[in-house]
Amino acid sequence: MGRMWRTRILLAILLGLVFCGTAPARAATGFQTKFPKNFLWGVATSGFQSEGSFPDSNWTRYARSGAGKAQPYGLSADFLHQYPADIQRAKALGVKVFRTSIEWARVEPRKGYRDPKALAYYDDLVRRIRAAGMRPMLTLDHWVYPGWVADQGAWDNPQTVKDWLAEAQFVVQRYRHLGVTWITFNEPSAYMIEEFEHRTMTLAQLANMRSALISAHRQAYDMIHRIDPGTMVTSNTAYTSLLNIPSEALVFDSIADKMDFIGIDYYYGASLGNLSTINAGTGQPWKADPEPEGLYYVLKSYQRRFPDLPMYVVENGMSTDDGKPRPDGYTRSDHLKDHVYWMQRALADGVKVIGYNYWSITDNYEWGSYEPRFGLYTVNTTDPKRTRHPTDAVPTYRSIIANGGVPKGYVPVRKPAWCSVEDLVATCLGITPIYPAP
Ligand code: BGC
């Protein structure tokens, strides 16, 4: 080993010791922090994934043709008819935010024709969310567009950005002044990857889609602020661990100056001993071994990058294999508590985290399959009534919300991994945070 390397290692150890000395003091005073009363606890779903009985769209076509091995879609969780009771379920949890999407394909099934039945449904949905004392978080595009848009070449055709903006403007106009938080595109980088896989596109088409999403978001951001002043607008980003830098280079980096908060979807972390997150990309997300502490590092790192913006965990959740218990015994309730614990520690360390949505209120169509189940309430697609069955995370979420977080002294079920990709410096050197909390 050369002299230079020895000096570097020595320096790293010294730095580690310096930080080690400061961490306990910060953690000990800070960790008693509870989430404030106005913290935005929420639940999330998307129209296409949960509604069922869906009109012609890119995704109903993929499901029909089996593109990318997509399975049939059918009734999904029948949210289209069961939304009043699902909204009541959310209310009973104590959440303040209900996130779903207003589906373009349902609202405008033929170019220029807006379906009055679809509008009556979405009007009633938004009305009920508000009547239940919750704030609607509405996604304008959760990866689904009408069949006629697919026929005109989807994002390859410059007309699509114009049509998309006209639809977005129509929706924002309709639901303005109702305290809506607006999401333009759900996880634009993941949207591109899904389209790449199911629509099958060339790299040139992928580049077209990238420019289209960037341009549409930038214009929509300004338009929404014009029509619905005082609202918050973003496009939530899918945190992708090992691949986060290239993934953000796709769209996030080009629109980050037009965001009112950083919306993070955190599902999977990775570490030297755990690369199981790869399973999430191969359609078996239940095989990904959760790393809840990653949420702490991710929140801190986005806050460092965007010191002036608040952070909001727009999605977080865990999949099981068709509702079967995980082989390691880790339950949905454990998963929820552990993530809230680490989010609470981030808050204690000064991260301006303002909200958290659980994905999802019920099981739904997981982009080609009903096998991965993310629901707080589980739903069997073999059951014609699509009855909702509460999982163990339902009482857990209720008590977390009622008590402003996990109780003092809570020790996460999952031990933090060594050398986590989410912050190599801190976790390889064991700098921070203290585990379990003092
Ligand atoms: C998407 C959801 C999806 C969830 C679980 C997120 O990336 O926004 O539509 O169901 O992850 O995989």
C-alpha cells in the first residue's frame, strides 16, 4: 500500500472519529421529536391500477396483448365502485391526504369528447375526499394515456404534449381552489422504462419521450400556478439506489427547478451484503430485502441537495408474494414502523419532511400482474366482490398517526446494513446514526 493511500485511510478514520463524537449528542436530544400535528400522513393509489373496468388506453392494450408478459386487467380492486368505502377506510386511519390520479383515458376516451359519467365520478371522488377531511393529492399522469393518443404515436408525436397540456389544464381548472396538491408525472424515469418495455421503443423514441415529459412538466408547473395559485406542484421521483444518478439524469435533473417540494418514492435500498433490490426490476419485488434505514440517508441527502425545499415521501410500501407471509417473517406492520422510525430520525436531524403516503390503500394492478401486493387492505382478484381485508399494518398506521410517530425507545425490527449504497461514507465508517436510538 502506497503512502498516499495510508494517509487517505488515516484521514477517513480521523473524520469518522470526529463525526462519531458529535452524533450521539444530536441524536439524543433530537430523537424525542414527534411528527407535528400538521404532518401530512396519507395513503396513495392510482386510477388505472385500482379502478378496474378501464377504457381503451396504452395499458389496457398491453394487458390485452400480453406485452411485456402483462396479465389481464379486468376489475382490478374495483375502486371505481368501492371508492366511497375506501375513502372512509382512509379517514378511519386518520390520514390527511388521499392520493390518486385523474385518468385522461377515462375523462377523454375519444379525442375532443369528455365523458360526463367519468367527470361525475371524479367530481364525486374529490368531493368525498374533502368531505372526509382529507386533502386530495392528484396525479395528472400515472403512466396511462388514451388509446387515441397511442394511435397518434404517443410521445413521439409533438401533438401529444399539446393534448396532454390541454387535458391537464381542464382538470386543474375543474379542481382548483380545493386545496389539491398536484403531481404532474408520476416517476417520469420509471414511466419511460415501463413504456420502453411494454410499448417497445427505440432509443430515439425514448429520447423523444424524455424531451416531451420535460417540456410538459415545465409548462404544466407554470400553468398550475397560474390557475390554482398557492398550491404545491411536483413530479415525484422514484429513488433507485444503485442507479439513482443515471435515473435522475433522465428527467428529474431537468425539472428540479420547477418543483415546490421533493416527492420521494422510497421502496428499496442496497448495501454490500444486499443487492436483492434487483428483484424489483425483474417483477418479483417481494424478494427485495427492505433496508428501512435507507430512507433516513435518502431524505438527508435530498435535503442537502435542496436545502430550501421540503421533502415528502410520496410513496413507500412493501410487496408480498400474492399475500403470502414473507419467509423471513417481516410483516407489513414491521416495515411501516421501521420506515416511520427512520423518517422520524431524519426529522429529528433537521430534515424538513412534511408528509408520508403509504402505497397503497389496497392491493391493485402492479403494472402487468396482481401477484405483488402492496395494500394496507388486501384484495383477492378471485373474489367477485373484491372484499377488503385489513392487514396487520392497518392498526399500526392508525396508532402511528394518533401518536405522532413510533414510541420513544422503539427499536426497528430490521438492523441497519453495513455499507449501504444510500450513504457509503456514513455506513461503511459507522459514523451516524446511533442504533438503536438513545
Ligand atoms: C409506482 C406505483 C407502483 C409502486 C409499487 C411506484 O413506482 O408509482 O405505480 O405500484 O411503485 O411498485
